Amino acid sequence: MSDGGASARPRSDARRLEARVFGRVQGVGYRAWVIRIASGAGLTGWVANEAGGTVRCVAEGAPADLTDLLAALRRGPASASISNVAAMWSAATGEFDDFSVRMGWHSGD
């Protein structure tokens, strides 16, 4: 369990995945579905709807778990229709304590 939010240090092998998901992904339970998968894998970060109809996901954790999350983002739940997933990888920051839904569009992180 983390003791300090933004001051927490990530595991030495932790990575960060930032993904933007395109297609029919809003109003179909996509964010709740992502939370179940990410939380179940022990990942931290957030997922949010974006103004243009996409969903943005920022997650940190073990590389293998993030790779599995990316594969899941590309599949989506049965109610969604995924046309593309743009992904960017970087070093983890350790800024998250859990995985949550953010309301509205966020340009930062």
C-alpha cells in the first residue's frame, strides 16, 4: 500500500501506459469494464471519457500487466466497438494509489 500519493516511488520495473481508445466506447460501460480489468491486475491510474468521443486510459504497473491491459483495451467489452487504440509507453511516476474513473476530459497527467 502506498503511503504518499505523488511522493510514492514506483517499483523499479514499473512502466506507464497512456492509451486513447477510438470507436463506440462511450455510453457502453467501457470505463467500468476497464476499471475491473486494471484493478484486478493491481494497476494504478485512471480512465476517462474525452470530449471527442474517445476514452483515455493512463495506467502504471508491471510491464506484463500493462501489455495485458492494452490487449484488453483493443478488444473492449461486447457492448463496445473499437476502431483503434493509440498507445504511448514511458517510465512510471508512482503518482497513483489506485485505479479510478475521472469525470470529464483531462489534458494533464
